Amino acid sequence: MKVALDFKELLPTVEETDSVRGCFQCSACVADCPAARRSARFNPREIMLKVLLGLPESLVCEDSAVWDCTTCYTCKERCPQGVHPIEVITALKNRIAAEGMLPEKVATAVEGIKKTDRVIQKSDAISRRRSELGLDFDMDTDGGRIEGVLAT
Ligand code: SF4
Ligand code: SF4
């Protein structure tokens, strides 16, 4: 197992990732984590420990468990130390993307968002549901708007 002493510094320098050092491994973030309940391989406390110890191998990889996170932010509310596991997980996802290791499903979703500006893509079922709810039926866009915002 290879230890990367600069692993924490490899994560983007967002304020929240600096709080990693405060984690004392209490597991409060695990107790109410919906992803940890459903996924045997996902545990925010373990992710924090690997970041603290400088063990990126199983986190920054094609099959990383970080994609099981639902981004619900419960861990941020529960942590008694003000550590923000969700921000660290987001930083890890960005790292995976920067290293060209996005899982196929995520890469496809990203391309779809870039092309259509929509997180949920157009389909007959979605169009039917929108129609039933009295929402605008025309879902066509030229795309590029979200990409433009991200580029600023
Ligand atoms: S991130 Fe916070 S809640 Fe989770 S194990 Fe560390 S100190 Fe406890
Ligand atoms: S945001 Fe936190 S609590 Fe929610 S799924 Fe992700 S790790 Fe679990």
C-alpha cells in the first residue's frame, strides 16, 4: 500500500478540506448516512481516515466508492468537529475527474448535461409526466449554458 504524504494537498484547496484534520473518527457521520446504509463499501468515516493517512489508491480510482454518496449533506450537519465529509468527497470526485477516471455512467451524465443543460434528460416518460403536471412541454435547449457558467 502506497502512502501519499501530500494527499490532502492534492485535493482542491477549498476551505472545507482543511477541516479534515479535526476528524477524531467518532462515526457520527456514518450513523445517519443514507449511502452507508445501502452500500456495504461506502463509509464516510473510513474515507476521512484514508485522507488523513494519505491513502488515495482506493479513493482516486475508476471504481471509487465516493460515487455512492447521495450529496445529502447530513454528515456536515452531524459532525461534532465541524469536519465536512461531503466537501472532501466532492473534492475527491473532482480529483477523479481531473485524472480522467470518471466512471462511464458519470461521464455519460456529464456529457448529457453539457449538451442539453439538463440533469434529467428528455424522454417520452418525462415529457408525459411534465404534460400531466401542466409544465412546459418544450424541453429543447441549445446546450452549453451550464458549461458557460462553469467556465466563468
Ligand atoms: S468526519 Fe466528523 S462525524 Fe465523521 S468520523 Fe470524523 S469527526 Fe466523526
Ligand atoms: S453527503 Fe454525507 S451523509 Fe449524505 S450520503 Fe454523502 S457521505 Fe453520506
